[in-house]
Amino acid sequence: QMQLVESGGGLVQVGDSLRLSCAASGRTFSSYTMAWFRQPPGKEREFVATIGWSTRYADSVKGRFTISRDNTKNTVYLQMNSLKPEDTDVYYCAAARLSATWKGDYDYWGQGTQVTVSS
């Protein structure tokens, strides 16, 4: 079992930066593929970024967001720069025991943290 707890969300202005953190329980964190997803109200949860052997980003955040991890702290981060109103969503951290190519491959999810970008 793994528990994921996100933090760092909040209300910011257009163009601001924000860093989300996801703290994971468990001793095998380094072996997991980690990811961030986001979910607009009434819509499907959508992929944002993932980090495993490599990193990958959604086109909508490429060049603005950076995913990273610190295996000594069992934590994955999402640095979000140049935020736009369309980045307003609930952001979820996810973990997969194996490699993952879509949200169904992820085994564990956090409870989410709200990010609101005001214009």
C-alpha cells in the first residue's frame, strides 16, 4: 500500500508560479512511476506530467511545468510557471508500480489539491 498526500495548491495570479508537492509513504518509492493529473469540473481527469526512467509532459504544460522527485524524501514535485487561468483545476498525484501509459495504469492516487489561477 502507498499513501499519497498533495500540498502546495492555492490561489495565484496569471503569470505566477506555484510548486506542488506529493509526499508518499512506503519504502519502495524510488521504484514507482509517479505522475500528476488534473481534473476540471465535470470533466475527465487528464494527464499533466510523469517521471520514471524519463519525464513526459502534456502539450498544454510543456515548457512551463517541470516534474521532479526526491527519492530520499519520498516526494514528487510539480513546478508550475507562467500559470494561466486554464490551469485552474484540482491536481492529483498518482503512483504506478510498473511503467504507465495512461491513467488506468496508476495504482494509487492522492486526494487532490486545488490550484486556482485568477486573471
